Amino acid sequence: MGSRPQQRKTARRRPGGTLKDGERRRLAAASRAQRGEQPQRPVAWCDGGVRGNRAAAAFVLSSANGRVLAEEVRLVGPGAVEEVECAAVAAALERAAELRLDELEVRLDSQVVVDWLNAAHRPAASRRPLRPVLSQLPKLGRVSFRWVPRDENAHVDRLVWAALAD
């Protein structure tokens, strides 16, 4: 008796579904939004940008129900984009501490900075940019850091580029 070659099993995609993690997260967020579900805690949307010898860091701090608590754009000294992103996160954490928030979810579109913030051991190149962020963390309770695609962070991105266009 001859044996049949084994067929490779692959995941099946549902109609309207996807196999990519990023797309799956976007679909889940859109589904939650359609159902009217809100985040369970306040969210800080952060972004930074560099144009020539100018840099801007911005954040929008919103409550768990989506109400804007604070919004700020700061011109900061020029540096690497990761440094500017860290400046935005530090500013958001500082404002959250002033508002006496005990927990916060920080969302930004820089995967490198999110990896630095979530890592137990950080690379030497991250130490200087992370100093302002790490100094703010003890002032708050539970803080989590999450990467989001750039299009989800579009409002803060526009704030940054508007500040750099002046």
C-alpha cells in the first residue's frame, strides 16, 4: 500500500478576518469602538518628531471614557527621534502625576521606544533618553506601554508636525 504525502496544515482565514497580528488588533479595536466599549483606564497618546534642527514632543491625555484631560506640545532640543519620543512620554507621565492618576496606558507609534520601556534589560543606547521617563514612573501607580500603528496615533502626530511647521 502506498502512503499519501502529508498535507501541510495552515490556519484558515474567516471571511473578513486576517492572519496578521497588527491587522487583527486594528479589527478588534474597530469592533470594540462599534460596540461602544471604552478603555478601562486613562490613556496617554504620545508622539515626537524631528525636522532639521527642531524637535517637538506632544501628548494627549484622555480619561477612560475618552474625555480629553490634557493636551500639550513642547518644542525640545534636537536629538534622535527616540529621544524626542521619550520626552513626549515623560511629559505625559508628569501631567498624569499632576492629575493624580493612579494608572495609565501609554500608547505610541515608536516600536523601539515601547520595546525599551517594556524591557527588563535595556540597551546602553536607551539609558540617556529614558532617564526622564524613568524618573516619572514612581509618581504613578500602574503604567503600561503599548505600540499602536501610526494611523491610530494620527491626532498627536498632527500636533507634532503643526508645531514643527511654524
